[in-house]
Amino acid sequence: MALVPYLAKELGADYVIDAARQDVVDEMQKLGGADAIVSTAATPKPLSDAFAALRPARRLVLVGLPEDNVFPLPIFETVLRGIQVIGSLVGTREDLAEVFQLHAGGRTKVVLERRELEQVNGCFADVLAGRGSGTVGVRLQIDLSRRTPRGPDDRGVVGARCALFVLPQPTGMSERMRQRGDRSAPGPARGRAP
């Protein structure tokens, strides 16, 4: 089993479907279908799979924002099966406060893979290829305590820390962004390779 599905099981998932190796709709239907799905997908196939995996009279909550702003919604199936499709804006201050409360109450677990700065290009490659836990922290620690003071009252900076978190992008998204010339597209760090 790949690391991410294994991690989901370790974190308490009752069932794990590996979309890279299994048919999501078939596996969900074997389990009786879903009562609700919160979809963070930004590409058509996972959105369509999520819709098809629902039980009748259930709800699909859309959170992900597709690049082309389109979700092919089958109208007949939506009406005849009584499916509710709604959008949900997430990321507000209230959402963040609730997440912190959940974590403080022991209901979440942070899974973080730490790597050194020299491994940053490998981090991007691993996450884009689906390897690793999906969240990689690159720690950059700069010790400025050895710099020469600029004056009699300047003691310099003792140190600084910075963290870079690399999160997975939907498959194909970063390539499309690069083709459009989007400078914010994830990819290898600019500058000298490790």
C-alpha cells in the first residue's frame, strides 16, 4: 500500500480507497455509497467520481476550485437521485479557530516529514509524484550571530528560523500552470540545485 493510504489507515480511517490503484466509484458502491462527500478536487474525474459515489438523497460539498471553472453535473441523475450539490467557502478566521480547537482537543494529528534545505528540490519532486506523507517541512535555520556588529550597540541577530511547507497539487495542475507561464506554479526551487 502506498504511503498516503497507509497513513490514512494509521490515522484512524475505517476504509481507505487508493484512487491511484482502485476504482473509487466501485469501491464506494461496495460500501453502500457515501452519505456526504466534501470534495477538495480541482479536476473533473475526482469530481465526477465523488458525485457517482453518493447514495441517493445525499450531499456533495464542493470546496476545490477547478482551473477551468467547470464541473460536468449530470442533471438527470442529480434530480432523479435527489443529490444536493453545494459550495462551501473555507479558510476563514472562524475555520482556523475551529481547527485549532480540534487540535487542542487531541482530535487531529500533525504528520510532518522534515528535510534539510539542500533537499528542497527533492521535496517538490516527491510531493508532485505522490510520494511521501504529502506535507513536507523544509527547515531553514540561519545563524547570523557571527556577523560583524555595525556599531557599539549592535549585537547582531542571534538567529532566525523559517519553514517552507510543500503541499501536494492536484495531478496535472502544476504543469498546466507552468504552460500558462504562471510564476506561482510549484516546481523546483529557483537558483542553485542541491
